[in-house]
Amino acid sequence: MLTSGLQIYNANPVFGGREGFHFPFVGLLGGWLAGGRHWHFAAMWFFSLNLLWYGVYVLATQRWKHRYVGGNDIKALQQSKNLKRRFYAWHRIAYTSIIPILLLALLSGIGMYKPAQFHWIVDFFGDWFALRVVHFLTVPTVIVFAIVHSWLALKAGGERLVDSMFLEQ
Amino acid sequence: MHSPDDAPDSLPRRTFLRIAGLTGAGWIVGTAGLTLAESVAGKLFMPVNDRLDALLLNPQKLIPEFPVSAIEPAALIENTFRFIPRIDRAAFRLTIDGAVNQPLSLDLASIQQMPLTSMVIRHVCVEGWAAIVQWGGIRLRDLIQLAQPKADVRYVYIQSADGYYESWDLASALHPQTLLAYQMNGAPLPAKNGAPLRLASPIKLGYKQSKWVTGITLVSELSQQKGYWEDLGYEWFAGL
């Protein structure tokens, strides 16, 4: 989604238009505008359906009750002397805040993809430029999240936590 | 509780560099490989996305318009695939033919006698930019009805004076906000924007909205050629 999105971005940069900064070709996906759009609008199905499954799973299994940041994490940040507990609280804050970001990426994307049928989405973001800026800003946000999230996971749970995510215990 | 090996700091520098290098190389090789497969991604998902577009389109629903004060004259970029054709307005004829009972050849005076529709809409380009524009002209549906289409008509081909060609689904062509425009932003349509006649619609991307329209052909089946940009790989339905 990121690399094909930046390929589309290059056709008419959000900042500065055609004279604006273009992302270097290496590492982008699609080769040209239509190719970038093909991958972007293929990947959008996996992205949005993944979010949907995740939402259904978290609701159906009632995991939402304990999975996200809560009052106990805020309390830990203010009072706890246990460094690991404090890292864990930050970890949960990061984990919780990425979900609205991903939903925002999807919502602003739908608004740009179908602005006539979903004109209320464009209105919600203000105007076309604001919509493009929000959709674009989800890119650096997700990259920073991926780095911070990995680092916090290592700090909070060490390799045992990371292994537990990817390996059978 | 933990052995020293469990500490996150224990990731050796060498291992870290190797992982980072492999990730970077994998990214570049991966995106390059997938870029070669872009037409595969298009062929797999374009039919699905085209169908979604058609499902989302409500042929009768009017897309909300903007106040005249919202028009953004400077935001509209003129994209032309070849050149601006020279058109003699006196000799100009718009033809409507194909699967119709009453083929037509109309001069500009008779087109301008038909009911004028004006709209202020967002013109959205495939490149990502958009501009709010006022268009004035006749409804394409009025013209199609004059020609009395046959029952099996499903698509509309649009020919332009510069050789550009497009095809639309009939429902989008009959949408009440799909116009053959001869006015833009309150003034006669400039030559660079498609004078004397161009398509304008809030429900399709800009490349569907042909400039310098000279011919409309109603058909029951699409041919191999679906449109200039579509034949190079762009989406055919391109609904908004």
C-alpha cells in the first residue's frame, strides 16, 4: 500500500504539484501511474478485509476489553517505578493509537477513490487538499509506528514476546 | 529471571546489519518484481473494481454541487495527449450514430438551442488533483434520446477531433449530470479545454471526459479498443 501509494503520489505530488518533490523511483511499486493504481486498488481489498476480520475478532472474542490502553496503564506511567511496566504502558498506547490511524487511512482513501458517491467523506475532511494531506500523512505515521512499536515490544517483553507473536511456543 | 541472551541489547551489530541489508535488498527486488507484474494485478482486480464502481453508481442520483464562489479556475490543469485541434465552428457537425433509429448530424446552432444545463462540480484527475469547475451545456441523455437508441444499446463510444477515443457504460452516459459542455466557468469553453464541445461529468475521472467531441456512437458490445488511456492500462469504468 505504501510503495504503490507513493507511486501514485508522484503523478501529482500533494505538496507543490508537478514542481513538488517526487519520491525516488527505486523501491516504488507499479512503475507508472496505472501500475501504481493497479497494485494500490488490489491491495486495498487485503488491507480493508484484514481490518474487518481484526475488528470482528476483537469484538467477538471480547479481547477489546483488555487489549488496549486503559486507566491502569496511565496509572503505571505516573506511579510505577518498574521500568518494564512503564515500557509496557507505552507499548499499549502505541498499539491502541495505530487503529484509528489505519481506519483514517481507509476512510480518506475511500473519499479520494469515490468522491462523488461518498462526497460526505470529502466534506468531513474539509476539502480535497486536506483529504490528500491526511491520506498521505498516514504513510510516515505508519512507518514511525512500525519502528517504535517494534522497539517498544523488545523493551517491554524482550525476544520472548516477539517470538510469541511469530513462533509456536 | 532472564538470561543475558534474552536482553534486547544482545542483538549483535553484525546480525543487525545483515537483517537490515537483507530487508532493504528484499524490498528493492520485491517492488521491482511486483512492478513487472503490474498488469497481472490490474487484470486480476480491475474487473472486481469495475464491478464495484458500477454497483456504487446510482444512475438517477444527483451528485451534490458547489456554490459558484467555490470555483477554482487555477486548479484545473489541461492535459492533452497530442495537440489542440483546429476546428472550423461553421463547418462543425456532431454526429450520433450506431445502433439508433434516427442518426443525427447537428451543427453548433441547433445544439445551443437545446435546453442548457449548468453545474458546478468537482473535476477529479487520475493523477490525484481535483478542481471545482462550472460547466454549461446539453445533457448527453437528451441527445441520445433524440437519436432513439435501439433496445440492445449498452455502451457509448465518443470520438474526438484529435483522434482521442473513449467508451462509457450507458448508465453513466445517461446520468443527468453528464453533459456535452460548451461553457466553462461562466464563459464560452476555451479551445484548450475542448471547444466547441466536450464531455463533463462529476461521476467519471477526467480522462473519460473527452475534449473536442465530434462523434457519438451507440453500441451493444465493446470492441478491443476501449479508450486511449484504457488501452494503455488505465481502468475502464473509472467511476467516482
